[in-house]
Amino acid sequence: MASHTFKLNSEQITVEAEDDVRLLWVLRDLLGVTGPKYGCGLGVCHACTSHINGKAFSPCSVPVSKIAPDDEITTIEGLPATVGNDLHPMQEAWLDLDVAQCGYCRPGQIMAAVAKVRQAAADGREIEDRVLDEIRNICRCGSYTLIREAIKEGAKNM
Ligand code: FES
Ligand code: FES
């Protein structure tokens, strides 16, 4: 068992885990951070999408030993604090448009959306359908139309 230190939702944490344990299990099972959901465990469904240093990634596909002490992991639980509010504008948009059906994909969708909007802004691209085509998060309830509307709405307030 090894010690792993990194920043999680603005707090420096240290956790004991085998090197090859995937970060998703460290978050969920050892640290009780259950916003990132388990879908496939293979980096395909993106239900677990969180941010590493502000970029979207799949913690189910990264061994905890690959996370460096100065890496900053943000999960849906830590997203509101990044804007200093109770909810991030993308979360507000999800609620305003009543997007969720079962809601299982929601944390991953919102984290992917926020990262995509930030990246598009940095690249000088508009939030339009061809940009949103790059988000590959699966919604088993098929709420894709509403998800796109919410991302466009949320992006206006970011
Ligand atoms: S659970 Fe991580 S991508 Fe599917
Ligand atoms: S709302 Fe059910 S999986 Fe997306």
C-alpha cells in the first residue's frame, strides 16, 4: 500500500491505496466522493468525467499512482466552488431546462460540458453543434437534445 497525495476539490489530501487502483475507486470507495459515476470502467461512457487541472478526463482509466502531488482534481462536488457560488451556471442550466431523466449521466455530462465550453473559449470557437459533437458522454435515457440546449444556455453564463 502506498500513499498518494493530490489536490481534490481545493483540499490537499493523502490516501493509502495500491498504485494500480484506478482513481475512480479511490474517489468513490476510499474518499466517499460519489459524484463521478461508474458506467463502463473503460473510458468509454464518460459517466465518471471529472477535471484534472481544469481539463476533462475519465478517472476510471487512470491509476492513482499517475496523479502527481500538484495535480488538481475537481469533481462535480467541487465545481460550484470554482465560481464561488452554490451552483455552477452549467448546473443551473440543467435545472432550468429540467434536463435529467434518471440523472445518472448528469455529473459527467456537466463536467464534460464545462471543460468543453472553457476549451472552446480558449480556442476562440463558438458553442455550436459541431463543437458539442466532440462531447462523447453517453446518456442511456437519450436526453441529448435537452443536454445540448442546456450546454448552450449554461455557456452564456460562464
Ligand atoms: S466509467 Fe469512466 S468512462 Fe465509463
Ligand atoms: S438522464 Fe439517464 S442516463 Fe442521462
